Amino acid sequence: MKLNIKARLLAEGLKEATVTHYKDMNIDTVAKACKCSRGTVMYNFGSSWNFRNDVIREAIRMGNLTVIAQALVDRNPLTNDLDMKVKRSALNSSL
């Protein structure tokens, strides 16, 4: 099954955030990996801030502890309602 462009951008953004930091993601690098333009990212997400927040949401949905830990440390409000076990696991995995 082929993923639509928004799903591919999120998957690639999550991969990029895992090796860098969600705040340091390079939108152009993500777009290039998906063989599209920066404009396509902006069209699908509205802004780089929205894209970064959607990557955090995807990390939470997928259980990506590395990116969840980044968001927790940054006190990103998207992590406020996470289960305490998930928060502990994410922070412990980043040690």
C-alpha cells in the first residue's frame, strides 16, 4: 500500500526528528527525501510549526520514545495528557 504524501512527510519527519531533534528538523531535507518541494510540506501542514507538532503527534501515536522525550523536555503541551508510564519510559530511554 502506497502512503499518501502527508503520511510520507510525517514518516520522514519522524525519522529526521529521531536522529536530530524535532525543533532542528530541516523541512527541505524531509521534502527532498519524499521527492517533493518545501511548498508541498507547507501546503499540507500550513507552517513548519504545525509540521513539527504533527510529527510529535505521530511520535505519540507510534510510540517513538526518542521524540516523545524531546517534547517532554521542551514541555510541549502535546505531552501533557500522556500516561505517566509513557512519560517515564520516554525519559528513561533518552538517558
